Amino acid sequence: MTKALLVLLAILADTGTRRTNLLDSRWEKIHGPKFGDPSGVEVGPAITWFRRAGEESGAAGVYQTLQRQTRGRFVLDLEVRVDEQSLGGSCWSFDADGVAGDYPVKVQVDYLDAQERPKVWLHRFLADCDPQSLTNCTRVSPATWTRVRLDIDLRGQGSITRVSLYGTGPSFRGSARNVRLLRR
């Protein structure tokens, strides 16, 4: 009886400090630019997206729309994996804006600023390349799960509306798992 009471108290104490994941398991699929291109998305314990095509770029992945106000500072905690990329780095020349470019794994957070204008926060992942000249880009080992914690600071001024996990390019294969969006 005493052990059961101690276990219950430990669970209750931990619940007060545990941060709630603002995301759930319901992901919508992204395919583009054409539905007929050779791409796919598998949603399970891990979310995997892929595309195999010629020279034309396309996208595949998932997104989730947030149904509640999410203002402030956040941590996006997840594991990512790059299994295939056809490019040694981004092939687009206007990467400086933080949105464009072809990458096997992208994490995108859409939000509204204090004036309710739509904004985008983005982080990209590549394998076997040198992302030093790119902003918000991380090199990961190929075919290896890598845990990352991404800080998202809207400075209390914005509200997150959507989180997307996807890849872009002619050919790629990427994955994510254990995805959590937490308040800081």
C-alpha cells in the first residue's frame, strides 16, 4: 500500500513538470508539384517521405495545422534521418531568404506575427555536404537517426498555425520520428 501511494505521488509530481506536446499523431500528406510524380509518404511510428524523378523538383512530406493559440517560445524536439539526396547541397541560388532550395529534410513552422501577417520559420538538413554557408541548415550523417532540438522564439508576438516535415528536390528520401513541439 505504501509503495503504491509513493508511485502515485511520483506520477502526480512528474505530471506537473512534464511539458505537453502541442502536436498529435494526425498528419496530413503533402505531394507536389504534380500528384502523378513518383513520390510517397508513409505515416507510422516514423514518418517517411520520398521522391524519385528526373531533373524537375518536387515535394513530399506531412503537415499538421494547430487548432489553438500557440504564442511564445518553443522547442521542436525530433529525430531526423536523410537516406537519400540527389544534390550535394541546395541547387537554388536564392537560399538566403531561408525558404527556397532543395533539401531531403525540411522542418517548417508557419506562424502569424503580432500584426497577424503570415511568416515562415525553416530549418533544413543535408547529408554529405558543407552547410556552413547556409543559414538554418544542419549536416547529418547519412542513414542515421539524429536527434535535434530546435529553438523557436516568437518573442511572445506570434502564433504558430502549422508545422510541416518534408523534403524537396528531384530525388530524396527523408524521415522524422518522435516529433514534439513543446513550450519553453
